[in-house]
Amino acid sequence: MEKWGLGPEQLLEHNPRLVMLRVTGFGQDGPYAQRRAFGTLAEAMIGFAHQTGQEDGPPTLPPFGLADGVAGLAGAFAVITALYNRDARGGTGQVIDLSLLEPLLGILGPGPSVFDQLGVIAGRHGNRSPNNAPRNAYLTRDGRWVAISASATSVAERVMRLVGRGDLAEKPWFASAGERSRRSEVLDGAVSTWIAARELDEVVTAFEEAGAALAPVYDVEQLMRDPQVLFRDTITRVEDEDLGSLKMQNVMVRLAGTPGEIRFPGRRLGQDNDELYRELLDIGSDQLEQLRSEGVV
């Protein structure tokens, strides 16, 4: 629409209450503003790929739209904030400038601060963590993978006592997550050996009874059969105009007073254009048809 002089500024002049979210790869200004971009580029540039993968392997990109998804959540939050400012604080509409790069960088951790203060550049650690141990993926006797996290010292102690190495939990260094991380080989070796001698169900039950943190590594089929996922309807069934009955992820948060729901899984291309154009431009059907005939919309 900017081609015909209907840019964000003109739309705001026409409708001062308008809230418009603009999502681009690198933002609306700066030397990269006109570059072509996808989420993959953001995942590469911010250091995510550099930190992901095995220590002796290549940088690893995620196999799904990570940057796109994070930007979508950030965009929803930004729109809600702008609407609150407009409706609850007596403000006006505004244009929101959101890049794919910045939201993902925001959740990546304190890397920039660590480099600024200490000159340290985070590298790849596989499934281990530089901040705590034991933390890894382990293979059971029946060929299933499980993930363990022991970010809290109390949980790490329960894990080591469970696998028969309570002596390690008595060491002076064990109370420090950083010191445990530096001894990952020792801790992982004990945990890996214990898990490798047992089948998945036994491992999960033992960890649950010990109050330690463990979960199976699922594929999507296994996830959809999980009792917790089923109980909470985490993956729900909706009706689609084209596909009929369809399973998909349910709403992410559960508001007690105003629970959300999925009204539709997706709209057909252009299905709501007329309604949106009327709201944005405050024009009637005749004017809209004229704009359409002139190739403006």
C-alpha cells in the first residue's frame, strides 16, 4: 500500500487510533533495513547457531522457525502494550517496529554482558551446560533418550545419590554449579552408566520417586500420547473450513477468569481484507471497490 502513498504515517493521520505492527528482518532503519531476511539469518547472526551443536561440530541452526516464533510472541506483547497505552492511558495509536533479530537476542542470555565485562565468548557444549551438571541427554537400555537438568544443587544431589554416587555429592566442590559443570565428565559418566542399565519406565519412575528432574525425549507422536499433554488438552482438536477436524497446539496460557480458545486455526488468504481495509481506512464499500479497481488494494 505504500506504493500508492498509503504508508504507516498516512494511515495514522487518517486513523490516529490505529496500531500497526511491522515485522522485518532487521528493522525499519539502519544499514540492513532493505536486506532480504528470514529467521535463519537472525539465528545465525545473534550467536544462537554458534552456541548450538557438539563442541567439535559445526554451528547448528534450529530445524524450525525459532526466530519467527519468538518474534511472533514479542509482536503480540508489543501490540497489547500499544493497545493498553491507547485505551487505558489515553494515548493514541502508533507504529511498532519489530525485527526478527532483537527478540531472539533478548532471550539468548547474558552473552553481550559477559563479553563486555569478561571478554568471554560462549561456545558449543552439545547437550551439556556450562552453568550446571549433570545436564545432558542419556540413553536407556531399551534405546530411549531421556533429558536431565540439575540446575539446583539439591536436585543434583538427589540424582547422584540415586545413581549410587552419593560420595560425589559430599565433595566440597559439589555445592557450586560452576564447579559441577567443570566436572561434567565424572558426573555424566556415573549417570550415563546407571541409566544405560535400565529401561525407560524404570528410569522415569526412579527419578520421580527421588524428586529429581527428568523427562523423556519425545518425537511428536510420543508427545501427543503423553498423559499430561492429554489431561491439559495441550494439543487440542479444532474445526477447519478446508481440512475439517484438525489437531493443533492449544492456547499457551491459562487465564482463570478469561480462558482463551481457538476460534479458527487459520483464515483463507484475503478472507478478512475488506473488513480490515474498512477499519484501517474508514471507507465504505464503494470507495473500497474503487481502490480495488485502481489496483491500490
